[in-house]
Amino acid sequence: MQKSAVGLAAVPALVLLVGALALAQGARAQTYPPPVGSLSVEAASTEPGGTTDVDATVLDNDGNPVEGADVDFNIVSQPGNDAQWDNGELETTEVSEADGVATAVLHAGSTPGSIIIETVSGSTTAQVTVAVAEDVSDLPTTGGLPADGSDGLAGWQIGFLAGVLIALAGTFVVVTSGRNRQA
């Protein structure tokens, strides 16, 4: 019976070893640009016929700026039909700089109202509403950091940590039950 308990205790230890090797391998083979952990977007209000910069900030899973990430900027809805990006289209793609910020210039069009902008980088999406009004002096900048309070911890990291905890608990149970049988 003692050999079975030792064998069972070795399984979680092997799981931990394989997981540690996988993490160590991943540390050497980084992807570029790093995966997107969070995306935030902000823009100032503007007047009809005016322009405004729409800034999207891309951070990796550790909260560091991501340079070289593609960010798609899409006009989802608008009060008229003549709002567009610098390229004359409803969609444009910009690349983030060293500070993690990608900027697209929005031409607001001639109709007052709200323009909803969606940004996408990797599998992460963020939206911002740009107010288009005759007098924008009292209107605030919209957007900013995600309101969900996320810290950029990836799902695989949470899963790995849960697996480690389960393996440790299993080892504790096997070792404790082996000791109780010996007594």
C-alpha cells in the first residue's frame, strides 16, 4: 500500500514539473507583439465638421505598453452619414507606438450627435462615444481605462494556478492518508 501512496504523490509533482517547464519555455519564446491584455480608448468631443484624435492604449497581460500591435478603429454608429477616418473610410487600422498608444484621426461629419467608435486589438474590444456639438467647451473627454478593474491576468494563468493548487491539495491528502495508515 505504501508504494501506491508514493506513486500517487509523484503524479502532482510531475504535473508541477511539466507546468514549470512549459512556463520556462514560454518565457524564452515571446510573441511579438505580446498578446493584448487590455485595451482602452478615449477621445475628445468636437464640433460638426471638426476632427479629434481617438487614442487606443494597448497593454499586455502584465500591464506593460505593447508596441507594434494592430488596432482596428470602426465607426459603429453616427448621427449623420459623413463621419469618417483620415483614409475616407468607416474603418481604419493603426499600429501602437512604444507607449502602447495607437491614434486615428476622426472627421466628425456635419451632424451634431454621438459617434460610437469601436476599437479591436487581438481579441480585445473597447468602445468610446464622441460627442459632436456646436459648443464642446463644456463637454468632457470620454473613454479611458477599462471600468472592469481587470489586472490583465490571462485565463491560462488562472487555470495553471488552479491546477497547481489542486495538485498540492492532492499531494497533501495522499501524504496525510499514508501517515494515518502507518500509525
